[in-house]
Amino acid sequence: MADSAGIQQGSPAIGAAGLVPAAPGAAGTEGSGAAGRSARIAVKKAQLRSSPRPKKLEKLGVYSSCKAEGACKCNGWKSQNPPPTPPRTDQQSNTLCELCNSAHRDHVTHLENVSEEEMNRLLGIVLDVEYLYTCVHKEEDADTKQVYFSLFKLLRKSILLMGKPMLEAQDSPPFEKPSIEQGVNNFVQYKFSHLPSKERQTIMELAKMFLNQINYWQLETPSQRRQRVPNDDAAGYKANYTRWLCYCNVPQFCDSLPRYETTQIFGRTLLRSVFTVMRKQLLEQARQEKDKLPPEKRTLILTHFPKFLSMLEEEVYSHSSPIWSQDFLAGASGGPLYYSTSPVSVDPSSGSVSPARKTASVLEPNPVGEKRKPSEPLTQEENKRPRVVGDIPMDLINEVMATIADPAAIPETSLLSAHSARDEAARLEERRGVIEFHVIGNSLNQKPNKRILMWLVGLQNVFSHQLPRMPKEYITRLVFDPKHKTLSLIKDGRVIGGICFRMFPSQGFTEIVFCAVTSNEQVKGYGTHLMNHLKEYHIKHEILNFLTYADEYAIGYFKKQGFSKDIKVPKAKYVGYIKDYEGATLMGCELNPSIPYTEFSVIIKKQKEIIKKLIERKQAQIRKVYPGLSCFKEGVRQIPIESIPGIRTSHCPSSHFTPAHSVKELKDPDQLYSSLKTILQHVKVSVSSLSHQNAWPFMEPVKKTEAPGYYQVIRFPMDLKTMSERLKSRYYTTRKLFMADMQRIFTNCREYNPPESEYYKCANLLEKFFYTKIKEAGLIEK
């Protein structure tokens, strides 16, 4: 422990090699650091415990109180402060105690009938006491020295009383819930539960690697931290540092003390205090030692580990991350039972993006009228019901997904290809740790951070160079204005681009002031990736609108990022708040909180691959060759066309309508519009005739507050109001589209509600009425 003084945060516990996987940060040699100290002490304990019993009694007598009659209060050593050097056993008199002149046997009479097991336990405490005594005198840090001395006295007292060392503190482990270990497990479940088992296993391996690194991480002393982070919560860190020494660090080599894993008794507070420096130094060490890494670990550590840490860092410092909630539960089957409304999840079956699910009544019985449990099987009657035309069976989707579950199975797109995503190269560089993104800003309340100030100066230079028509003084004033923030793009420790912005939370929008990437780093996708990071940053802060004035050179860039001249923010919200620029065009962008923007192109790529596979399967069915007709050789001159093999075979496995429900299409758009409008009006009138309480699910979109968890059960919601808007916009170019949307209303209602509910029964009645009207209108052949 003495050589722990001076060890800086960011270095793993030296000697952890062999105890953790071959990962960055596990450097160290046998015999050095905590592992080396533990090994040396363990050898000494083994030697002492194998000694003859008289030798053991001789050793314990030095640390035992005198039991002689009279007023002798000798405790072996002085009862308060330790002497300059502890008494040596080999110099001890066999007849008299050096301190009280009593016979030595008076110090061990209480040990004569003690079992060997108990004596060996006490001898282990003795060696821990001697080692802590050395640590007290070699340690230079006052806080650490004080903890060592307190533990020294605790172990001395345990020998005197022949008890077990019990730390006396107001709090006992765990000190925060959920623990770091639980938080990281929640993170894996929250972010990666949609992945195939092979990829999920890789993520779990990264999580275990990270947790092991924390368990053997050497914390910096409170005094060192005060120098590095002067404005931090010094008292809180000191309390955690003391707990870490007592329960995690010292017990590594003093095994008479109860030992806990750091990740099991500490939570997000401690993790926040070490994460940034730990992440940086782990990645630096990985890059420096990449040639020493085994081939099977190289890709895992150099490619996947940086991205894993970046995503985890967002959750560690986010104030609204659900992984730190004690209500976050993981089901025995591996499925999440806790859901949040703000983060984003990816549908594992279809690759579609949807809001992550909110806490539903998945742990409670379902009252009548609420959604059916996913595990409840469909009845035979329900299985026979028509599904929506065009819906692809989930079995087929899962089958296709299994063929592309391995990322290696998805063809790599050349970064120079016209089909590659604009941000693909930048995303790969971020995963490898080549580039980093940081939201920074100036502060008048805190002591300036040198690195942040250097980055702000770099941003000012980039903006001034790339925006020559903008006055440098104006750029400097806004970049260093505490009300403005900048998303900075860092490469090799220097700024190469950024987006300066000002948030107006009360008005519901953010103004983008400057956006630039240095000229020699352009055409690499950095601009798109910057904007995607900015979008995700604002979604987390619940600001869903961007406004900016773009000059003629920037309009094209902003259009590619989803900006348009159609401003969704009411004018009264932004007039007087944003800066006007002559000759520039005001553009806006509305964010969708359901989209993970930085991974959006990856999801699209996966969706394209799924569709490609489905098309290939469909083409294989269509290309089926049927035998030729031989009847004409026998003199037959005419046959019914439906008797030709393959003519009446349906190649659409997802079509659930019988031939009796074949659809006749109208070519005249106006006639089609008129027919569909009439039918929709009849359906609306029918809905209005139902009980008002049960009619609302059909008339308008379902509200989340009225049907908790609805949008997590129903992937494709539909209602009559939406259909009216689609009809008005001439969306329904065919009757098939119209019928599919109407059928989806009924299907969704039955899927969400149990059969005994009023909603379920209303859906059945309305469906019968709809098909009656459609037949009357001649849209379906009777």
C-alpha cells in the first residue's frame, strides 16, 4: 500500500494482470502493486500458519493483553499510538514480557485451548496489522494515512478481543443503488437487447471487461482530485474514497477484513468521478499496446470498446437516463420490463425505429379493457381473422433476420460508393476513437478549464477561417459567450469543426449560429455526423426544433440535414430571440425523438438488406416453372384459363383475403376519390352511432395518457381522422391502400384489447359494417 502514494487516477490497479482479461489497463507485473503485495503477504501467512504451536503462541503473545493478576494493563504494544518499531518476535524473552515484566505465558493463557483454525485466523490478523503499520509510516497522503491508522487500530482491537474485524460506520455496503454493476447491466439491456445473440454476447464481454477494470482501478487521493477538479464535491469524493479504501482496496492484501467489489457497492456517483479519465487512459493504452494484443482481442478492444464507452458515458452523465432507476428490471427471459419514453429502441424483427417503451403494467394482472399480455396465445377464432393486406408475417421476418444476424453477412459499402451513407466514414472513425465529440462552453461561475479554453480558441479559428464574411470579433464574442454552447469535433487532440448554438428551452427551439468543418477535413461525412450528434443532444434535453439563418452556400448542406424553409415553430416564439442576417434564408428542422440519428443510416442499411432478402425470396417463388400444356396434342382446342397451372396460385403469403374478396381497381382518380370518400363517411356515421365512450379509439389517434403502452404494442397505429387526411391529400391511389388502412384499425384494436372488452366487440361490429358497405359499393366482388 505504501507504493500507492503518488499513483494518479487513470492508472489501473497495478498488478491486476492475471485477475482481469487481457484488456487495456491491465498492465502490471507479478509481485508489484496490490496483487504483488497480496501474494507476498499470503506466502508469509502460509509459512506462519505451518509453524509449530509454540511458535504461533509466541507470535500472538506480542499482540495479546497480559492476563496476570493485579493491575497490569499491558496490551503487547502501547494501547494508543504505535512505537517507532514493533516488537520483534526473535528478540522477545521467553520468560518475561519486555513491557510489563510479567511472564510471557501470562499473555497467552487465553489461547491455550483455542483451536488451530481460530489461531490461524488470529495470526492472519497479526500479519495484516504489521503490514498496515508499515503503510502508516510510509504513506505521505494525510487522508490515506488516517484510514490506514484507523484500520490498524481496528485489527489490533480484534486481536485483543479475539473477535472479527467489523468496520464501524454510519453506512454499510452497498452505498448507492443501483450499483455500478447493475447500472452497466441495465445499460446493456437498455441499448443492446435488440441485437442477435452473437452480437449481444460481444457487448456482454465488453461490459465484463469494463467492470473488471473498475474493480482494480486505483482511485486518486482527495488532495490529488482537489488539484485536478477544484470545483468538485470534495466532501462527497472523500467519503467514497474512504469507503473504497476500507471495503475494496485494503482488503485486497489484508484478507482479514471483509472485501467487496467496487462495482457492487458503489453507484453512479463514484463512476462519474472516475469515468472520463478512466475512459481516456484506457483507450490511449489500448492504442499504444495494440501490437501486443492477441488477434482475437484486437478488434474487440480497438473497434468495439471505444464505441461502447462513448455510449455508456452518455448514460453515466445524463440526468434522465433510465438505467440508474431502481425500477429498471430485467426479466428472466432477457426481455426488458422497464421502459422509458425518451430514449430510442430498434425493433429487432423489422429494423424499424420506435420510441423505447414506457413502464406498463407488465408486472401486474391486466384489468379488463387493458392490453393483453404478450404471452397470451391467440384463440382459434382470432387466428382465422384477416390480417392487414400487405403485412409480412413475423415468422418470415425472423427467418430473414437470422440470415443477416451476423454483421459480416451485410455487404460492406465502399466509402466512395454512391450508395454509402454520408456519415459512414465519420461513424467508423468515432468507433475507432479517431475522432471525439464534446459539447463545451465558456463559464463565468467556474474556474476556466485549460483544455476547454484551448478548444474554444480552436473553434474560433475554424469559424473565422471558414466563414470569412463574418467579423472575427463577432465570432469570438459568441463562441466565448456563456449563453452559447458549441458541439466540437476533436481529432488528434485538436479542433477540426463544430456547431455553435444557443438553446431557448422556454421557447422550445435552438438557434444554430455557426457550423463549419476545417477545409482539409471536409467531404468525410464530419458535417453530417456533427449534426446528428447535435440532434441527439437536443432530444435528450427535450428541445425538438432547430432554427438557423443559412447563406446561399449553406442552404444545400442544411437541406441534406433535414432543414427546410417551412418553419414549424410559431413566429411569435422566435421573433426577438434569434439574430437576423441580411441575405440569409431562415430554415428550420423538426426533430423526431423516435430516431437515433447517429445510427439512422445503419438502421436504413439493415432495412434495405431485409427488403432485398424478401425480394429474393419472392422472386424465387415467382420464377417457379410449371409443366407445359399437353392437352392440345390430344386435339383439345380450348380450355378455361384458370385451369392453366400457376395462374390461380397466390404468390403473396401475406395476403389473407380469399378470392371472393378480390378487388376491382378503378383507373379514374376522381371516381376512386368519390367512392372512397362515401365509404369513409358511412363508417364515420356508424362509429358516431356507437357509445361515445367506446368510439374514440376509432375516430382519432390513441392518446398515450388514455392507453398506457399502446404505441409499444401497436407498431403501425391508424384511425379515421388520419384516413380522412390521407384521403384529402390523395394518398389512396388504389382501393387496396384504403382497405389496408381500414383493416389495420380493426386489427390494432383487437391486438391491444382483450376479447371481453367493449373496444374489441366494437371493432368486430365496425368491421362487419365496413365490408357490407364495400360490397354494396361494388369494391369487392360478392
